[in-house]
Amino acid sequence: MDGNRTVLVTGAARGIGRAIATAFAAGGDRVALHYASRRAEAEEALDGLAGSGHVLVQGDISTPEGAAGVVAAAVEALGPLDVLVNNAAVNVAHPLDRTTFEDWQDAWRRTVDVNLLGTAHVTYCAARNMIDHQVRGRIVNVGSRGAFKGEPDHPAYGATKAAMHALGQSLAVSLAPHGITVASVAPGFVATERVADRISAAVEEQSPFGRVAAPEEIAAAVKYLASPEAVWSSGAVLDVNGASYLR
Ligand SMILES: NC(=O)c1ccc[n+]([C@@H]2O[C@H](COP(=O)([O-])OP(=O)(O)OC[C@H]3O[C@@H](n4cnc5c(N)ncnc54)[C@H](OP(=O)(O)O)[C@@H]3O)[C@@H](O)[C@H]2O)c1
């Protein structure tokens, strides 16, 4: 049943993560709202959550210690985890023909450290916690349409999002015997602070609906994939892109 679950949402100070935290809290769940650097926004997001028992968790998931610390802090505050949402990510521009080799390496390293290794390490710690407490937990990754459509100016981002989808599919198989489901959403453009300066009429016209998504539309898909009704969607990569890219 939705409600009364413990939920860790990474990167939830603003944008899609905040909308996801809001959606779970509105359903009666207790949320560990994670942030890395935006403490003021995270506090504002926490204040806006319905219900009670929510907590803030800070940490940099780009190191194994940081990733483990985020999960440990969430478990300490809320108890054993029922749901993990891997939302935290970075998106660094590094178009090949306009980027030095040094900057190229830096962009790849930063992106892989957060989007792929950070996600993998947070997932490991959360899944071990679920297994140890015999929780039939739910793990949902926020991937991206860019994994399929390409990210010409952000190739490391596209590659790590494809890797997140693949990680989710592998773990959907290996964690199913423990009753744990793993699925991903692959959003197209979403109106968040991070991409506000990239949303143009041309971007809106990518979708036949003539607009980009609201963060709440991604949150609804995440919440569904974390629900009891979605067990049979384990392993899915759900397009949430307003028919802007059909694969
Ligand atoms: N917006 C879109 O159009 C779009 C489309 C497809 C997929 N997505 C995906 O949706 C998710 C949220 O995107 P958004 O647009 O809402 O962006 P966002 O506001 O930048 O959210 C991402 C969060 O990740 C956190 N983060 C970054 N580096 C971190 C680190 N080293 N350790 C821990 N946390 C870290 C940041 O936390 P702090 O702010 O606290 O530093 C940030 O708030 C991302 O996975 C993104 O790839 C977005």
C-alpha cells in the first residue's frame, strides 16, 4: 500500500526531486529529502511537504563514502528503507569539437562519478538495507530520453543515463528473488530551474503537445513505479516524454 513507507529521494532540494518528495509525502509516506549543496532550497522543500516525520539528509554521492553516508543517515532517521529514488545527477556541457581534452576528461569523470557510480553505490547500500530487513522494497531511477535520442553537447550525460537504465535492468533481475523491484523513468525536457535557459519554442515543439513536462508529471510516473501495483513493471524503462521521441 502507498502511505506509511520510508522513502529516500536523492537530489530533492528543487526540480524533479522536490516534486517526487512532495508526491510521496502527499501519499502519507515519510521522506528523507537529500541534497548536496542547496541547503536553503532543501529546507524550503522540507517545509512544503505534507504530513510529518520527514528529514533532511546531506551528502556528496560522488564518493563511495558519501553515497554510503547518505543511505546511513536516511536509515538512522527513518528506519529501514522501503523506497529509494535515484534522482541526483549532473549535466556538464562538453561538446567534443569545442572542448579541450583536459576539460573533456574532467566532464566525463564528474558525470560518471555522480550519475553512474553515485547511483550504483547509493543503490547498493539501500538494497542491502532492504535485504537485511527483509523489506520488499522499490528502487526507481530517474534516467533520461537522452540515453536513446543522444546528447550531442552532453555525451557523458547521455552515456551515464543509458548506463543507469541498464543498471536498473540488471538489478531488477538480481533483486527480484528478494521481492525488490527496480525500474527507471526516461523523461524528455522538464521545466526545472536547471534547464530553464534551454527551453525554447523549438524545444517545446519536440513534443506534439507543444510543451515540456511539469516536474509533477515525472513524479507521478516515479510514484507509480514504486507502488505495489507496479511489481510486474520491474525492469521497465518508462518513457515520460510527451511522445517527443518514440523508440
Ligand atoms: N530537467 C530535465 O529536463 C530532465 C530531463 C530528463 C532527465 N532529468 C533528470 O532528472 C533529475 C533531476 O533533474 P533536475 O532538472 O530537477 O535537476 P537539478 O535540480 O539539478 O537536480 C539534480 C540534483 O542532483 C544533486 N546533485 C548533483 N551533484 C550531486 C552530488 N555530487 N551528490 C549528491 N547530489 C548531487 C543536486 O543537489 P544540490 O542542488 O543540493 O547540490 C541537484 O539538486 C536528474 O537525474 C536529471 O538527469 C531531467
